[in-house]
Amino acid sequence: MKTIKKVYEEMMSNLLQKRNEYLENLFEEKEEVQDFVIDSPKLSKRERIKVTNQIHKSKMLGGNLKVDSISKGLHELGNILDMCGFSLDMVTGDMIMGPEGNALLVFRRKTDNPFIEGQEIENSRISFTWENLEALEDGIETKKRYEILAYLT
């Protein structure tokens, strides 16, 4: 027998997936949709939906897969952005320190030239939140089991 929480999570996941599929199809079917400018600092609706769908598909970034390192979540996020044509800006260690926290991460468009940065996205950031679910011993993290959530702002 499923718990109420499990039924609710499945229902919300299904609802979000159906909504995002509908929106994706809506944009793909429109013939009058203008192509975005590659160097645009703005994230288009189509791009936003694409990135959001990929993040929602990730069990790790949805908090359902617990990991022993915050960097694993950042790696997953970087892979998702790469698949969607973006790259994550540098994340320094002081941004992700501690047993819990939140960071607004900057991302930008990818370029073919590895020596030139792409255009920074100005109308969106990635909210990256983590929490160590293991108890602290004398204020020190001895065991690590992080829950990570990420989404576009």
C-alpha cells in the first residue's frame, strides 16, 4: 500500500511531466516561432522548458537520490546544461561550504571556441540547494548524505 506522500509525489511528478510535454509540443508546432539569437543574454521560453525538463528528469537534482558529495550534484547539473547548449560558470568552494545551504548559480551559452566565454544568461539563475541529512557530531560533519534540489529562477 502506497503512502499518501508517495501518491502525492507521483501525482505531482506526472502532472509536471504532462504540462512540460504540452508546452514543448506547443512551441514545436508553432510555425511562426522566431529563432532566438545565439548571442542573446536572455533565456527563451523554449530553452527554459528544455532545461527545466532535463533538471526534473534527474533524480539527484530533485532530491530523490541522496549523494555523499555536493560536487556530484554540480557535476550532474553541468552535464544537463551541456546537453542543452549551456555551461555552468565556475563554482568556488566557499559557495558550497557547510552542511546545508543555497547558491544562485550563473550559467552561459556554450561557444565553439574554448578560449572565449559564451554570453551570460541575464534573466535566469539556477537555485542550487543542499542539506546533509546525517546528524552532526560535536558540530562536525562525520557522515555525509546530501539531498540536493535545483531549479531555474
